[in-house]
Amino acid sequence: MSRYQHGGGIHQAAAELQRPVAELLDFSASINPLGMPASVRAAAAAALDDAIHYPEIHAESLVAALAAYHHLDPRHFLAGNGSTPLFTLFAQTLRPRRALVVRPAFSEYQRALEIAGTAIDVFDLYPEQDFTLDLCQLLQQVTPTTDLLLIANPGNPSGARIEAATILTLAHALREQAVVAVDEAFIDFCPDASILQAVANTPNLYVFRSMTKFYAIPGLRIGYLAGPLNGISRLQEAAEPWALSTMAIAAAKAALTATAYDEESLRLIPQLRSELAEGLRALGLHVYPSAANYLLLRLSAARADEVVAALRQEGILLRSCSNFLPLDAHYLRVAVRTSAENQRLLNALARFFAAE
């Protein structure tokens, strides 16, 4: 498997299987099972008439809305077409010399840093400890030349949550030496763990956010970066204009006001996650604790790629984690979907294991 392979390849799978996209169940991409909020869909559709004009150069109205939502100065924010391009912009603009990356981790961190010519060290979290972060051990791995520490909360693919106080302690400890960049792509599923508010008074802290997972709009590509005023100013000067379409800007602003949807998601997803975890454990799989809308599981005997290939033929897409080092070929990540869809997955897995 390529180290840069991702989940969510539903269109490729549909073409390969010669089946409509609507017939496939994609557990490889971790998207809110409630689907796109009606208000977000309506806002994006209404904005289509304005697509005859160029969009805002730097999504200024969305930046203002983000600032109001987070109760911070707009100058702390930079909007982008998903968090992945923002990682690349961040690395190429700030040019860290040496980064310490907490793994397992999203592969695009490494790609962005390699393009920027950054030397990369790693600090691995292990399944035997449920991917728990030991702050003292992490700080011991920081070298005199480390000037960037990159970490995700909750972890991907583990789903492990890190308490906000732990990350703030980390940023404070490194305030004279290194930037601390936190990927909060899935933090909306455990919002009390976010440290975004701290960017206003923590000059070495940057927080990446994605709106595509929680609001089920990955095709619209919406993300943003929060950070110190001087750093965000540098990044905006380097950012390409018109990164967000008019429809994406409208959808993102609508998402920030979808309060009922937020509440329903935070009520329902933990319940669905618990039910799915119980069903997976009943099949003899080891399921790791998760605060996100996905579960990492370990197979006892079968290889992940064997399970992925078998269920793909049934129209069910899974995510092998063999390219999430230091994990091996026996780990799968599955999204939390609706009860009926989760049961379809459990039934398919039961058939696979029965046939082994």
C-alpha cells in the first residue's frame, strides 16, 4: 500500500465494481452519518447563482464568521479548501528545520514536510497503551534543533483523545523553542478537548480544523487554520487567492449556525459508536477506545488487506491501516455510520470470518 493512500475512494470503487455510488457503503471515510445539514445544503445551492462572479479572495466573510463563532479576532484565522492544502502552505511558508511528528498519523503531514525540506523525527504511540500520550516521554524526544511538533487530537486512525490541558502544557513547555501544531480535524466530535481558543495568548500554537467530516461535506473542501497574529499574517500573504468557492463559503457559514445538528450529532454518534464497538468485539476483534466517529480495530489472524478486498466485492469499503506506521497489516479503521449500515458491516464481517 502507498504511504499516501487514503480512504474515501468511493468513485474509483464504483467504477471498478461497475456499481452506482449510491449502492456502496463507505466505511473508509469518516463522515458524520447524519449527512449534510439541510441548512448547509440550501445555502450552497442558493449560492450557485453567485458563481458567475469570482469568490471572495480570502473567504473574508467566512473568516469573520469563524472569528465570531470562536470569539476571537479575525486576524487569528485563515480559511482554506480543506486542511490538507493548509498543511502544505504552513510547511512551505514557515519552513521548519526539524519536526517531531506524533504517530500513527495522517500521511499528508509527512508529504507536506518533505516538500518543505524539513527533517522529520517521530514519536510513536502504541496500541498496547491504547495510544495514550506520555507527555514526559514526548518532551524527552524533543532535540535542541526541533522547531515544530505536530500532533492530532483526537488521533487518526486511533481516535484516542488528548486532554486540552496536556496540549497546552506541551505548548507552554516549548514556547521558547518550537511551534506546536495541532490537527483538530475530528475535534467537533469531542469539542471540549479543543485548544483553539488558546491561540490568542499562546504565540507558538497553531490549530488546524476541518469542517468536512462533522458536517458531511468532504466534496466541498473546507478547512481553516487558527494561530498567532504574526504567523497567520505571513501565511495569508503566501496563500493563493480564491481558495474557496462561493458555494463552499456559503455552506461553511451555514454550518456554523447549525446548532440543532451539532447537538443531535453529539447525542447520537457516541451511541452508534458504542453499539458498533460492541458488535465488533462480539466477532472477536480488538477495538480501541475512540472519541471520534471512527474505530480502530485489530484483527487476530486475517490481514487487513484480505478483509478490505473481500468486503469491497460486497460494496463495503474499509480502510486498511498498514500505512499508518507503526501499525502493521492487521489493523482496520471503520467509520461509525447508521445503525442499519453498521449492522450490514457486522454481518459481512461475520460471513468473512466464518468462511476462513
